[in-house]
Amino acid sequence: MVKDGELVAIFHSIHRVMKAEKILKQAQMSILLIPVPRQLTSDCGLAIRFEASLRGEVEATLAAAGLEIQELHQRQAKTFICLKAP
């Protein structure tokens, strides 16, 4: 589901992840709403997956809308590396 190098963004609530998805899709970014991978935990159960090359653009777009990613992880081999923690 998540390929090596891709990022997974986790938010505080289901409402925020859905709002983030809407904002990013309106900005025509290539993102996908996915279930949070088993290796990661989240109360809302959903996350946004995107290519690492889009990180700056995704964070800037969400910040402009008043949203912040709670946790950001990158898939490497068979694990996830935490890039941003709460």
C-alpha cells in the first residue's frame, strides 16, 4: 500500500484528515487517503499518502489553510521512519 520513499501524514482527527484531503485535491496534488498502516498508530484511522518530493508543497498548502500534520512518517524498507512527531 505504501511504497518505499513515500510519506504518510497523520492528523489529530478524522475531520482534519478529511479537510486536508479536500484542500490538497483542490490544489491538484497527487495524494491518496489510506488507512493508517499497522506499524503506525492513530485515533482517527486514516492518513494521507504522498510522494516525498511533494512534502514542502503539501505542508505549505495545509499551513495556508490553518492545518498542521500531527505526525509524518516515511516508508523505508519494511519500516517507517518518523520525520515529525507531536
